[in-house]
Amino acid sequence: MTGQLNRVDVTVLPVGFSPLTKPFPSEVSGSWSPTLSPDGRHCAYVSDRGGRPQVWVQPVGSDLAFLVDTGEAPVAAVQWSTGGGWLACSVAPGGAPRHEVWLVRPDGSQLHQVAGFGADTADNMRWLPGRSLLALTENLTTALLVDPVSGDRTVVGTGELISLLDVAEGRALLRVGPRGSRHIAVRDLATGVDSYVTAGEQAVFGPDGTTIYARSETGEFPVLIRVVDGAVEVVATSENAEAESFTITSDGRRAAVLWNVRGGESEVSLIDLLGEEITWQRLAPLPGAVVSGPAWSHDGSALAFTAEGPGQPHGVWVSGADGIVPVSAEPAAPDAVRPTLETFPAHDGLTLTGWLFRPAGPGPHPAVLWFHGGPEAQERPGHGPLFQSLVARGIAVFAPNVRGSSGFGRNFVNADNLALRHDAIEDVRTCAAYLVDAGIASRLGIMGRSYGGYLTLAALVTFPDLFEAGIDVCGMSNFATFYEHTEPWIAAAAVSKYGDPVADRDLLADLSPITRIDRLRTPLMVVHGENDSNVPLIEAEQVVAALAARGVPHKFLLFPDEGHELLHRSSRADYLRETVDWLTTYLS
């Protein structure tokens, strides 16, 4: 395989506790997954400042942070128990999609694994309020409660494509179903009988154990609802914005609702739930354009969240009695280019949008189209060192949200399901035409990651003369081999979006770029993690083999210690350098 690059091993900080001393370089992700001690005075979070994602603990209002040793595996998320005695850590061994859950004391002692053993994967961990029990799900089939001291694992439910959300009063809240077709159900643990609550993916019990708060997706835009004895009350709604997520204080008095507005920016509302009338307060000013991961302290005194923006890595912030204060955050680079939101019609009249990063000076410029993963993810004006690096070299970046993206309502996110995916591929040509017709772009490149990598390959074989260069980052090339080699729980959940590998075999073959790979003649760089079991390595290998056999200019960038994400900072630095070099070579 030509053009292979092995990543240099990272240099990690000493294990145990170490003070924070290093600044953020451009390829850093920053800090994320904030979780507060019960009294809101300390914050635990994940940061890659040491070279890979690790757990750090920091007093709110102090600059001194301490590293908690959880081993060599990168950490994806951390949660502080409501009693304060434990940190639950979701780790990704080998960088793969498979996750394990480990528990550790906040002082770094008593580290031990509780879920995700062997080939199993564990996700959706949640500490039950007021109880030293951790709820989680393995393989989207088994709902568990874990006692952190005894290690006892209690199965509270089984089923296909389920995920445990909460447990109270002999009932479990479950998320049920495949991607794009999920609903919330209450399961009576004595009888095993499920009762439908609403379409959606997020829900919790109120402190009484019977009231349910849920993000309902029954309408065009998701809203926050409260369900009491079967009666549904809409708590928070908007005519043109999505309720992206929410979090409720343990006493049920307040909610924080995260809104997706203006094509991907964020707003946060604090809502009083127990007054005679529901009242709102907007949390402002937010320290970044895009917010994620809001989480209350157990006593409800403080709200932690992550914020980012153009040239501003993910940072952890806490809103409390002293206002909004940074815990682990850096300001935006003063010379960062801020994107504009572009709006234009698709071939069938559907409204499309995208974020445009434009170099200084008059156009047209060489430009690259970037497509996000998912497909039901969203391109937002967050931290993007690649975009900033390209713009600094005179290359415009356009990151559109084609049909199938989230953030624009239920009809839009489902507008690429099954055979409608042909329309999503046509959206690529529409985006390219928009850039050229508007005088923004001259020479065009295309790239994307995961589903965006698939869309890149699909566009290159469908419109072989449209682009001067391409980069496929862990994209699917052949739906047949994807379904055969991906994790079983990923395959089962994907059927509703892509199609059934048996019933829809002909459609999936027609949509697979490998079917028309002989039409691909654009210089292409292929990037993949060797441990990727979401989009397995065979998806890259068959593309590289086909290009090599036909003499198409190409390069294969392989990361042996990574999975579906590049979690090590040195890997991202290598990827950033190679990507910028590839695009400047063919576009400048």
C-alpha cells in the first residue's frame, strides 16, 4: 500500500497527578465532558493537553489542574457520582468505537473496570441521583446497573437496539430503535412491559420517580416535554430552533435547555420548573459560538458546559453564583477567520446552508468542500484548525449541511434515507456550483470524514470532472463490506438510514462508490485508523487497491494506533500537515 505513514508514539505526562503547565497548540481539541462535584466546587473533565485525552480535576476558580491516571487508553467522557466518591470514565482502547467503563476515586485510587469487557462495548453511562449506582448499556442489547463498591452488575432489561436512560421506582426509561427511528419507552421491571412515551432519544425521571422529562421529536423541531400520569406538557419549544439537549437538577427545580439556532450556533435557557408559571432566563453571553454537554452539580448550584468557536478549542466553563467562569479554556485566536452562513437552493428547491471560511483578498479562490459525518450530524461554527490552516494559505473552505444533517428539523434529517441518498449526492454538485457561480471558488477540492468520506467518494465517481483533488477520511466505499465487517450493533442501527443489506442489496450496490470506482480519476488521499471497527479498514484498502491498479495519483495515510477518531494529538498534527500539503499541491 503506497504512501503509508506510521504515527510517531506520543510522549505522555507522568502518571498520577501533575499540574497544568502547557499551552494549547493549534491541533489540540481542548477540554470537554465537564462534570461537577456534588457541591459544584470542583470540576472533572477530559483534556488532551498531555497528548491524548485524559481525566483532569480542577477546583472551580483555580488555575491548578491535576491529572487522574486511568491508564493508557484515551478517555472519551467522565461523570462524577452524585455522592462525590467516584468518577466514571468511558475509555476507547486502541481508539476504536468500542468503549469500556472504568471507575476511579477522584484522588486517583481504586481504578477498576466495570463494563465493556472483551469484545463488548459500553455506553450511555449515568449515575442515578442520590444512589451509588451507575446505569449503562452494553452492545445496545443489555441495560445494566453497576455497584461501584461491590462490582455487582444487575441486568434491568434486554432487547434489540435499546439503551438505558434512567431507573426509578421499579421502572426503567429506555431508548429503543435504529437511527432516525428511535423512541422513548418506560419498562415495568416486574412485568417487562414497555409503555410508549414519545419519539426521541433523551429522557430522565424527575425526583419523584414518576414524572418524565424528555426531548420529544414528534414534531418538526424537537421540544422539551414533561409527562405526568400520561399527560404531556410542553415545557420548552421554539418555532425555528431545535431543543438539542437538556439537563434537570436533582431536585427537579430547574432545567437547562441547549438550543441549536441560526444554522448551528447555540443558545442556553435556564428554566424554572416549579413555579406557578414556567419562566425562562437566557444564559448570556456565552463564551463560544457552539455549546455542548451541559451538566448540573448535584445540589443544583452550578452548571458546567463546553464552549468552542472558530480558532477557539473546546473549553470548560461553569455558570454559578459568580457568573460564567472558565475552568479550562483558551480565548479564540485573534486572527481566526469567522465563517459566514450561506443559504442557497438545492436542485429540487430544498434550502441548503453552509459555513464559508473565506481568505482575505478578492476571489475567486481555490476552495475545498468539507462534508461532516453522520449523516445525521451537523457542521457548526466551532473549532477547526484544518479550516483555519487552509484559509491562511489562500484556500477557501465551504462546510455545507446537505440533506440528512441534523439541526434543521425532522423532515430535513430524514431527506436522505435509503434511495433518497441520490439527492444528497446531487447536493454536492449544487454546493460546488454555488461556490463557482458566486465568484467564490476557482479550482475545487472535496473531502469529508466518515459519512462525509463516503459522500466524497460518491461525488468523485458521480461527477468525475468536477474536482481537482479529494481526501477520503474513514469513509464507506462498499455497503456490502461495511455491513459485513462493522460492529453488529452499528450495522443493526444503520439499516433505517442506509438500507437493509439483504432486502436493499441492489440499492446499496448502486449507492456504493466502489461500484463505479473506474470513473474516479481525481488525485485522492485516503486516511484511516487501523483499529476502526465502525468503518472498518477494508473500506479504505479496496479504494487504495483500485487506484493503484489504475495508476490514479493517490496517497494512503494509515494510523496504526487509532480507530474511528484521531484521539492522539500527534496523530491530528500529522493529519493536519499531510492534508494541507495535499490540498495546496493540487489546488494552489
